[in-house]
Amino acid sequence: MTALSISQDLLDAVAAPLLVVDAGHIVMVNSAFLDVSGYALDDLTDIRVEEILLTGLVPFPDLRDEDSEVQPFLVELQYAHGSPRSYMCNAGPMSCADGSASSAMLLTLMPHTPPDEMANSLSRVVQNGDMTHSLGMLLSQKTDMSSMLNVILDYLAEHVEYTSANICMVDKSHYDLAVIRGYPEGVNAQIIQSFLSSKVVQQELISYQQPILVHDTSKIDHWVALKGTEYISSWMGVPILYHERVVGIINLDHSEVDHFTQQDVDTVKSIAHASSQWLMTVWLEERAAYELQEREKTQDVLLDTLIKTDALYQVARLLIHTENLDETLEEVLNIIAMSLETDTLFLVTYDLMDAQVKRKVLVGEGDSDTILEDYVGLLDKLKDYEKRTAADLLTIPLAESGHTLTLPDGRQAIAGYIREYGVVVAIRQAQEPDFTVDDIELLVATGSQLAISMENAELVEQMQQKNMRLEYLVDKHIRDLQLERQRLRAILDATGEGIFYIEDFRFEYVNPSLCNLVGYSPEELIGEKLEKIHIETTVDANADPFAALLGSTDDQLNDQLEVARIRRKDGTEFSAHITFTLVGGPGAERIRMVGVVRDVSRQLALQEQRMRFITNAAHELRNPLTSFALRLHMVRKQPERLPHHLEVLERVNNYIINLVEDMLDLTRFEKGSLHLAIGRVDLCDLVNVVIERVSDFANERAIQIAPQLPEEKIMGQVDAERFSRMLEKLLTNAISFSKRQTTVVFKLEKVLFIGLDYARITVEDTGDPIDEDTLETIFEPFTRPGLGDQVDTGMGMALANAIVRLHGGSMMATSSEGEPNRIITLIPLQIPTETATSSSIIQ
């Protein structure tokens, strides 16, 4: 495709239908072409020009031949709907936007009428003129729409043969089926109107104002054969135009295929044109007469309704705004009397407790004091009347409705009950018009209004008496609720366990303890889903009770959950025991629960540590006991080597004794039953003694100990025996895991830490670097940093750490690639007060 130099606006400015064709495909059309063909612009996308411009048996000209000029040629334009029409097509080349030659061609369509068709058209014009004159003579003799339409169908039958036909009038796209003829029994107006409302009829007949001719309905995709119209094989629809507006449609059907011709269409068009003026004149006259009659009826009804509605409105307004019902009743009766145009209107009410007359009010002729005597017979009858609703009054004759009575003097009376309170009665003279159903409805409605007002008056009095009591109870209840809420809030806020309240698994309340546990503020949690702090602990979410709760329905909720994983704001995690309590019970509209969160990380860690301790202890005892049993067996087999075996047995026995002692000491420390014998000693002397004690062990492994001690004494309050044992554990551990032919550095110095004097002990060895996981557990029982030449029981570092902590100190381990492994110990030289209270001090 090439960039053309022509715009859409320029094409649309041309009145003739235009197409731009490139490589045999339609690339642009103007609005005139769309109007004529009935296509939408989207319908022409990627369509070849031969598909809509038909040349019959003659091949379509080659528009791509640049060497020969394309002469005008005859085509038939295939409309989107309807039969093709003849056009003369002129083709010319187009240029690109830069002025160069283009492969695109501009096609211009001009209407074409064959000579024989033109002659036939002239003949039909003369013939149609005669038909128009004769039809006009027939229509001028009719004065109503139905007669005119029947005349048109009779006239059509004389010139166009049809099986069935109908004429409908169109008013603002609404179809009014006026006359039908020839349809089978069962085909009603609704079926025909359903067909007329189809998209094709709407578009062609109404929008385009063009006739439609269908030669064979079985070959039309959009044709829908409605029930009872299956016999229709060919059909035509012709619009009746009046001042360029469709006012009616003539529909002709036939049971044979290809029955109607284009000449038949032209004939029907002429008849439609000739009858349009006559039809519109009569239609408008009938419409005007009908609307005038309906308007007069409506005005009478509206006026009477307006008067009665206004009366009821005034009555309702008075009764609603009144503070004294008795002072308003006379004004209410005056309003109703004026609306009913009655001579006398009165009401009588009774006390519900003793049935005595409570009120007597009269307007018009008569005396209110003598109502009971003057109308005693009437009131007695009214007491036995059956109450009727407004709907009953519409179906029951007025004389039999039980609401109209004739008095002995000929006057009429109607009544409206004020429920159980009484009755309101209207009296009209005998010579006056009878009461109507509307009059009775007004009086009944008045009685209902009065009953409501009387009931309200009694209720107001009762409400005023109860109002003070209710206000007192409400105020007391509010104060109690506020106090209870404050008490509950204080309890929840002071509780050490995390507590939250959720609705549909979204936080509505969190207490400070929960915020401290997870690191979020209340504002950050309120409104968030429960899963904000939850971590799925397994691949299968259903195995995690917390995750199961989040996905459960109210009838699947458990009262209590097992341990779940909780995520803090900083990303760290901890284990928590969560207990849920359902609020409101199963089946509630929303799921409401209270949850209690308890951090069980330490408990789990202790439990895991205990299990690991037991497992490791069993493992550590099994090896020497196995060796012990083996040596006993060897003693029996090799009695001549008894001294050697006894030496091995002694070493194994010492190992077991040391391991058990270490375990017992560590257990005593954990239980808090390990007491120190505190005395003031020189730490440098203790270090020298311990170095001398482990020197043989170091020499066996070709390891030198390099002590770095200060020249002055470092005096401290320690348990000399326990302290020496801690130093021995540190040196033994360093020697066990150091490489042979290396040096273990032991450094002792006095430092000032947080304002107090401390002894800092640093032990450096040349063992392999310790990984991070081992560093975290190096002070736990049976933890060894490596596999070197070790004789340590695995309890040394744990026991050393326990002794340091018992002295109020701390111990840490560091290790990195290229640096020696270091154990750094800080012990206060002055024993802390809390330690001194649980230890014996030797002066």
C-alpha cells in the first residue's frame, strides 16, 4: 500500500459515490457511497472491489495495468440490503503524498438507466397517473381510517396479486396495525408487529425510506418465518411517505417464489404516494377528536381528584401539626364538607374503656348536642355495617355497598368508620346528586386519618409518661456500657498475651501486647487481613491450622488452634499458640472471632534443646560404654595384656565420670542449684595453674600455649575452683580443635565496662573457621565446632558459659576466614549483688 495524498474529508465533500482501490482491495470510500450502498465502513475492510461491483459475464477491468487507460464501464452495485442497481464506473489513477505515481485508483459511480427501462418507466408514469386519479376519487368518499385502508387493499388487489396483506401506521417508530387481510386464523397483530420491528425493516423502510422486495424468503439469511407465516415465499414492503417522513407501511405477501416484480413495487409506491395525503388527513382528524375527548375526561377526573386530594392533604397537615385534637376536629370536618358539597357532616367517638360517648362534633345543619337523638336509627344501623375497602367499592354497586343509607325523610347518608373509636357521617338532601364512590372513599380515608390521629393522641400521652423513665434507663445503660467497655479495654490492654478481634478475618481491635509481639502499631493492623502476620508453615496449606482457619467457613471453625508461625514487621518470625473463640455462633452473617496469641518460641526452643540434650547425651555415653565392653572382652581374650587394657579402661572410666560430672553441673546450673564459693583471688595465679595443668595435653598435640598476662595482679571475687574449671574448659577446647604445630593464645586483661572493672579473657586457636549455624549453638551442650583431634566431651563450652553466667559475666565466640577463632569472656571483678545473695563469700 502507498501513502495517498487525498484525505477522508476531501472524499466526503464529493456528492457522487467514490471508492479508492489499491491492489484490487477497497482502501477508502466516501460518505456518499456508504449512504447509497447501506454498508458500514467496517464491512468494507479487506473486501475486493469485484465483490460489490458486479460486471456480469464481462471480466472486471484490470485496474493495475499502467500502460492502458481504463474506459468507463458498466457495473451493478451490490447493496447491503436489496437488489443491485446499475452504475457507470469511471476509473482514474491517484498520486502519493510526495507527488510520485501510485498504484491506487479512484472509482466514481454515476447512476445508469438502460434505454428499455427508461421507456417502461415513461409508460408506468402515465399509468400511475391514471391510478392516482382513480384512487383519489375512491378515497374522497370515505371519512374514517378503517374504510380508507380497506379501499387501498381492494385497489391493490386489482393491480397487484397477493396472498395476504396488511397496512400499519407508524407514529414515532411505534407500529399501529390498522388493517390485515388474507392471513390464516391464529396470525394476530402481535406476530405481524414482531416482524415489522426487525432490524431490516427498521433500517430499510424507516431509516432509508426505501421499498424492500424479497423474491425468495428461503434464501434470505435474516428472514425469520414467524408462527403462521411459513407460507410466505415472496414479500414486499413499501413505505407510505408524508413530507419525507414514514407514516405507514404496506406489506404484501405471496405463497409463490419470485411472484412480485419491480413493476409491482413501483405500482405499490404510486398507490402509497396517492393515498398518503388522504390517510394523514383522516388520521389527524381522528387523532385530534380522540385526544380531545380523552382530555376532557381526564380533566374532569383530575379536577375531582385534585379537590379530594387537596382536602385529604389539608386534613393530614392539620392532624399532623396539631397539639390539641379536639380543637382541630371542627376545622377538619369543614374541609371535608366543602369537598363533598354536603349539608351536614358530623362525627361521634366513644371511650374504649366504658363505651361512653367521648366526642360529638357537627358542621352544617343541625345541633351537635342532639346528634344522638336526631340520628339514633342511623347510628344503630351503622354499628352493624360491614366495613368495606376501597377495592370492594369498585366492584360492588353503590346501593349494595353498605355505605349508603336513605333516611326516612329521603336524605342520603354515607359513613366512614374511625376504627373502633367511632364514625364520621355525611348527610345530603334528597334532591341533591347521589354520593359517588369517590365521595365514599374520601370519607373512609378521613375516618382512617382521624383514627390514626386519635390513636397517636393516646400514644403521645403514654409516651410522655414513659419517656422520662426510658431516658433514665437509657442513660444508666449507657453509663454502665461505657464503664464496662472501659473496664474490658483496661483488662485487654493490661493483659500480657496478645489479643485481637476480627470480623471476616480482618482486624478490628488489637491490644498493646499483640502490637509488641509483631512490631506493628494498631493503625497498621486495623482493617488488614489476618494473613498479614501469618506464615504458612507447610507446602500443604490445609496442614497448617492457621491457614485452614483463613480458608474455612463458619461451620468449620475450631475453638482452638495448634502452634502457628507469626511474622513480625521487621521480617523475623516466631512460633505462637493461638486460641480462637467464635463470637455470635455459627450461621452469623459475618464471621466474628476473638483470638489470643501467646509466644511459645522459648518453650519450643527449650523443648527442642531438651530433646537434643537427651539424644546427644545418649550418643556420648554409648561410645565409651561400647569401648568399655570391648576392653572387658579383650581382657578375657588377652589376659597377658591386662595392664594395657586396664589403662584404657581407666581412661574410658575417667571420660564417663567427667561427662557425667559436666552434665550434672550443667543441670544444677539450669535448675539454679549450683552455688559458688566466692573468694578474693589473683586471677593471674589461677591462669598459670591451669596452663600448667593442661600443658601435658598440649604437648601431646605439639601445641604451644602463649599466655599474655599483665604484670600487676588482677584481683577478683570468684569461685576459684569453678573459675579454674572454666579456664581449663576454654584451653582444652582450643587445644582439641587447633591444628598441630600451632599456638593457642591466652590473653587476660583488666578493662572498664559500663563503669565497672571487668576481667576480659580472650582465647585464640588455629582451628578451622566455624560456620554461622555452629556459632549460634556453640555454647549449647554437645556442640563441637569441628572434627579435629578432639577428646572433649562436647559439654565443655556449655559448662564454661554456665560458670561465667553464674559469675554475672558473658561469653561470645567469633570466627571468620583468615582470622583465628576467638572465645571472649567478660567477668566482673566485683561480684554482682544478685549473685552475692545466692553464693557464699570467703573473705
